[in-house]
Amino acid sequence: MIPPLAQSAALVTVRDLRKTFDVSKPWLERVIDRAPKQFLKAVDGISFDIRKGETFALVGESGSGKSTVARMVVGLLPVSGGEVMVDGVSMSEVANSAARELLRRRIQMIFQDPYASLNPRWRVADIIAEPIRAFKLLDTNKDITDRVGELLTLVGLSPLDRVKFPHQFSGGQRQRVAIARALASNAEFIVCDEPTSALDVSVQAQILNLMRDLQDRLGLTYLFISHNLAVVRHMATSIGVMYLGRLVEVAPAAQLFSAPRHPYTRMLLDAVPDLEMSGRARIPVQGEIPSPINPPTGCTFHPRCPLVNERCRAEAPLPINGVACHAVEEGRDGAMELRKRA
Amino acid sequence: MTQPVLSVRNLEVEFVTRRGLLRAIDKVSFDIAPGEVLGVVGESGAGKSLTGTAIIGLIDPPGRIAGGEVWLKGRRIDNLPKEELRKVRGKRIGMIFQDPLTSLNPLFRISEQLIETIRTHSDMNEAQARARAVGLLTEVGIPAPEKRIDSYPHEFSGGMRQRVVIALALAAEPELIIADEPTTALDVSVQAQIITLIKKLCRERGTAVMLVTHDMGVIAETADRVAVMYAGRIVEIGPVRDVVKHAKHPYAKGLMGAIPTLATAETRLLQIPGSMPRLNAIPAGCAFNPRCAEAFERCRTDRPEYIPVENSQVACWLYDKRQTKREVAA
Amino acid sequence: MTMAASDTPRLTLRKRLNDSDLWLSFKASKITVVAAITTVLIVMLALLANVLAPQDAFDPKMLNLMDGFAHPMERGLGSGNLFVLGADAQGRDMLSALLYGTRVSLFVGLSSVILSLSMGVSLGLIAGYVGGRTETIIMRVADVQLSFPAILIALLIFGVARGIIPPNQHESTAVFVIILAIGLSNWAQYARTVRASAMVERNKDYVHAARLIGIKGFAIMARHILPNVTGPVLVIATINLALAVIEEATLSFFGVGLPVTQPSLGTLIRFGQQYLLSGEWWILFFPALTLVILGLAINLLGDWLRDALNPKLR
């Protein structure tokens, strides 16, 4: 067992996480076409820490790999490389399965689709009680029913709702049930995969407020996955920006929004629609996300980057002070400001 | 005062179900001027997509238009026979849907689809139509259009496909474009490009645009005016700046306050209690009254009329100057 | 801030049933109501065979040869009893024979459906959830089976059983052999449907959520996925019931089903077929009519159920 990092009170440590999918054509077709196997590097070396009580957000567009990271952190997807450690216990160590069992109780997940994350044939009471029963946290049925009632009240529903089926609830209410289920095992670390993307704006506000309240009350730690920067602004303490499987920038929230450094981060922030109608100047966004099966060489962002040079095309930048960009390292990123004003 | 391109008056859409009549759109009225972008915004179930579908006459049974009128450049289109309506739909109204994968026929090349549309609504020959198609693709920003025009839809990325859909919608030079969530399925960076494109092209051609979406940010960037829908009715309609920054109707105010922006970090998001009523349980009077913190007696009995407030129209009794202070305070 | 529990009122079971799409669709279709009533009637009559039958048709002591070939609604020359549906060559009351026969046919049909359902659903669940090589094996076996007519497979199994079971036990085990034969010939359709549904469900988030808390595969299949794949199974089972009854009749007709001493609609038809052209039509007619009506009624019910449960047609 690797001893926990001494200096920070990191609850979750992710080091050099990788995931490669085999997307080759079926064997017979490959033999006939004489085609090589094809691999998709969904996640290509991600490292970050999450401190207890914080919300770490992973932001990115489609193909960035953020959902894949979430599933690996939580243990739903086997890891192709690298390591995930929660409170010092490695999630992939087979030997330590007793410790991992204990760990399972403390990690939970909230999913994106409120219509698919609850079993439509189960009553809400059974859905929420499932973790309690699985981990044998309470013995008698009465205790379990009471606890379910407590949890429902905690997320803003009524204990009487426990006899209902999921289809009798709205999307936002279902998400509340999903949160109650996540809390049922007394989890401390919750991975949230786009929890409000499928909800209406006013419902989203309710759920985000609820999640923040619960975090304050129960001292929860969140890994928050989202593509919506405004939502992330609201929830996160630190933010990691992902592009094609790599982390391009990691920074505390306030800093990322006030002084973004990586060109992609800046482009992303500029692309967010301006609800304040401030008429701010924007860099026009170029191009689209390339296919992850055949990513560009060197820095994967180089085809769309206004600051690209030869080194960017050849060499993948390493993260320095949270930013993985040659231009930032070489001090060339001032050029982006000039371009904005032009 | 130029004649509006689209004029909708008291539109009503109903669904006949085993359990009775459901009114999905209840007396909706608005105009769109040439070159103007009207945003129709609302949450799910508000009826915004249905409004667009009703205007082009594509409502399937058990739904049907139960009342009201739709005028396109001075001619009524909601009561046209099917064949006439079909011609109007192709030539004078263009559609942009949410999912570019299903808007384009995967079995045909882009060239075939574009040329077919162009030739149906004009008398160009094959070569002329092709040249025009390439011109359209250039306008929407597809690189190397002479080569890419012969590709199939699946050979394009999501954003590129949506550009092709826009080209297709503009191919017949329509007077009106109805765009239903055109950017929802796209990444944020691509979304910005598509929004800019729609705005630019429509302004150049003087095409009116009805932009239906739940994304307020897109509205703020694209629209000139915006109509906020709730439970099948328009509760507020006005210039986009006014509605977004200084909404009047309590629902619109709540909606704007609930949206997280890059600026608000530490504040709590505004929350509207409850949820939109189902179609079979719309309250009497103002549909929003059970959730409204400022509701009073009249709100529960009388459906609000549109009251002009500054440059907007608001359906809310709070703004009825004839209300005595005593009634409001109750 | 608490959400009101009164958002959706608690509906009583009766109100839920009355209001449900299923009931409304049922009431709307007259044919279905008639089919349902017919089926229920036949089943009730068959179940109460002991009580209703005027004669225990297969007890030789009750028979009077002089009653033989009595016409329907005629009194027997020997015993003087009224034979409502006529009598066969040995003076057996056709009505009684029919009631008992229907009971046996329904029993065989139902049992074989239960057998094929259990087998098919289980294999389908495993194939759909586990995937990989297991799925391939199960599905290829199912494919092969589906390419043969069920009758042939039933005949095969019957033949094998005949070979294994000692001759003196053939009669006593005939019912179980035939249930096994029909049951084993019909499992593949269940497996196919359930596998497809299971494949869809296993990717849903509620399954992920269960895996997250460490629930094992078997529990996930049984408690989470199974309740969500049963819709189409019900439809298949209903239609299968009709087919199983007919299959049993066919096998018995060929002489490889139930023995003559154990009446079923099939044996009765086989029996009566000999007399058709000599004028005693009732010995064949009534069992055949019952078979047709029963098969049709159950089939119509199955049809309605399939349409009623299909969300796309609503």
C-alpha cells in the first residue's frame, strides 16, 4: 500500500490514468482487408488530486474523455494504465479487496440521465435502500424505512414518496432520488457525471443548490463532470480542462475564469454564450474536435491553435504549473491578447 | 412599418386522447419581421417546439390545430390543402432541426440532396443547380466545397453536418426559417460558430428566423426579440436585452435568475418552487400562479392579458395599472 | 424546502387499473373481449370437468355398449342417459370426454409453456447480460433450433425418451415426456427476445449503479434486469400457449403423443377421424371445434396484448 501524500490532505489521487479501447474491426474483416488493429486512446495520462470537502470539475467537449475518467475513478471501467487512489487505498490493487470493499461504500456516483439511472420497476424505497442492504448498514426493516425517510427529506422530497415508482416523478425529482441513493451508504466522495445536463434550467438550479447545501452539511467531496462552463463556475473549487484525453490546464476555479492560460481554455471560455450581454470581444473559434482514433501529432490541439509552431506539431507538451502548453512555457501567449483586440 | 414575414394569431393546438382534450398551445400570437430573429424560449413541455411544428403544418394526429391563424407574408397558410402547404413548406419556409444525423438522408450524397431541393423550387438545370449548391456550401463555411459536395452525410463531423443542413434550408431562398434547437447537440465551440453563421446569413438575405431553444445563452447571442413560453402560452415577449437583463414576468425573472453564468459564482441560483404543470392539470387563471410568490386573487381566476411594459408585452396582472394597491397587497 | 407529497395523489389499485391504458384498450376492442370471455369459459369448464361431466368418460364400468353411436341430443339405447354431444363407438359421452380432454390439453399446453419460458428467459438473460462467448454459444444453439419446425424437434425428443424409458413405463410417463418435448422445442423465441432486451438494459445507468455497490451479476440479472424484460415475454407466452395446445394435438394425432387411455383433444380427434366418413361426424367434430376455438381465442388475446403493450402504437 502506497503511503498517502504527506503534504496535501488529498482524498482522491489520480496518477497518469490511461484508457485505451480496442475499436478494431472484427477479426475476419481485418484478415480480409489486411488492416491493422485500431485503438482509441480515450484517456492519455491524466493526473490530479482532489482534497477533502472540495469540488473538482472536469470540463471538456465531446471526445475529451471526461466521462471515461469518471467511470475509471469509480471503478466501473477497468484502468488501462496509471492509478486511482482514494484515501491511500489503490482502487486497482487486487490483493487488498477487503480494503476496497470498505472503499466502495464511501464512493458513489450520480448519472446524467434521470430516466435511466433508476430501475423503473422498483419502488423508490427499494432503490434507496439497496446500498443500505448491500453494505448491511442497518438490520431491521423498520430502521431501513426510517433511514429512507430521512434521506428523502434530506434531498427535499417527502418520506411518503418512498412507495412511488420512478415514472411518477419528474426529471428533477428523480435526480433527487438518485442523490438520496448516493448518500444512502454514507458516501463521502461522489462522482457526478453531468448530473444536470438533462434537466431544465429551473430544475437544474434546484439540484445544483441542493448539491451545494449537502456538501456544506455533510462535508462531501465531489468530482463533477460537465461540458457546461457556467455550471462548473458555480460548483467547482478547482477545475481541470480536458481535450482529446489529456489535461490541458488545471487551476483553482477563480483563477481559471479570470486568468485562463491555455489557448483551448481561452477559446472555450470565449465560446460560452454571453448571457450578461456585455458585448465582450471574442476570438473566433476555429475547426472542430478531431477524431480520437487518429489524433493530431504532438500537441493534439495544434490544428486549431492560434499560437501553433513547429515544436507544437512534433512534441506533446508536459504540464508545467498546471498548464500543458509550449506557448505558455515559452512566454508566447501574450499574442492571444493582441489577436483579440485586432 | 414593413409587413411581418410571419404572423401568428391566437394559435391553439389540442391533443385528443382517450382521457379527454389536452390543450398544448393556448392562444399564442407573435410577429416576425424580415431579417429579424425571434427566439422562442421555454422549458420542456412549454410548447415551443410544437409551435414551430404547428406553423409548418406537420402536427400528427392525435394533435391538431384547433384555432387561430398563421399568415406568411400576408397569405394565410394554416388552412391550405395538403398539397399547397407542402409547396409552401419547401419553398417559403426552411427548417433546421436539432439532430443533423436525421435531417440528412444517410443514403444520398450531399450534392444529390442539395440539387434536388434547388431544382424542385426553381427552374435551374443540373449544372446551374450544382454551381449554386457549391456556392451555398461556401457561404456556410465548408472547406473545399467542390470536392466535399459529393460526400455522404456520415463523412462530415457534427458541426459540418449542421452547416450542410443550414445550406439545405436556405437552398430554396425561403422567407422564413424555423430552427428547432439547432445547436443543442453540438459542442460549445461549434455552437458559437453555428450561431454566428445563422445570424449572418439571415441578416444578409432578410430572412426571418424563428429560433426555438431552451438555451438562454444561445438566445442572448442570436435573437433580436424573445418570447418566453410557459404551459403553452407566451408570458413575456420583447427585445432580447430587456427580457434577459430586466425580465418583468415573475416566471421569466425566475428563469433568468436560475441560469448560471460565468459571472455569478458564489451566489445561490434562484429557484422557482414546483414544476411546470402537466397538460391535463393547467391551473385556472394564470398558469404560473401556484408557483408565483407574488400571486394574488385575480391571478387565480382571470387569465392575464398582454400588458405593454416599456418595450415588451407581459402577461401578468402585476403590471395592470388599474389594479388598486389594496388588491395587489392582499 | 420540501416538495409536497401531494404532487401525485396516491391512486388506489382499482383506480390505477381502471385508468390504465391497458384496460381502456381492452374495453375498446370487442373482439378481444369476446376472445377473453371465450378463453375463460373454456378454461373454467375444463377445470370443473369432474363436477360438470355427466359421465366419467374413461371408466369402462360406466360404459354401455348399447349407447354406442348415439346422436347428439339423443337418449342412449342402453342406459337412457341424454348424450348432449353424442356418444362414440363404445358409448362414451362425448361431452364428458371433451371436458376431460380439454383439461389434459390445457395442462400439457400450460406446463410446456412454463418450461420453455423458464428455460428461454434464463438463457436469454444470461446471454444478454454476460455476453461474449457464452452469448454466442447460446444464441447459435437457439438459431439452429429455430431453423427446425417445432414438431420435428418434439418428435426427436419423444423418440429419444422412448428409447431411454423402459417400455412398461411409457404410458405413465407419457404426459411428462410430451410436456418436455413441446417445452424444449419452443424456448428459443423467448431467449432471443429476452437477450435483446437484456442487452439494452445492461447498459443503463441503474445497472451501473447496482454494480457500483458491489451487487453480483446473478443478483443484477434476477432482480434488476428480469423485471424490465418481461413485457414481450408475456405476449410470446400467450401465443405460444395456443401453439402448444395445437402441437400436443398434432403429436397425439400422429400417435406419438398421449396414449389413447389418456384423453386429450388430439387423441379424441385421432379417434374420431376414423368415423367421419361413415356418418358419425360428432365424434370428430366437437373436439376439433373446441381446438379451433381455443387456439383462435388465445391467439387473439395474444395479438391484442402485443399491440396494447407496444408503446409505438399507442
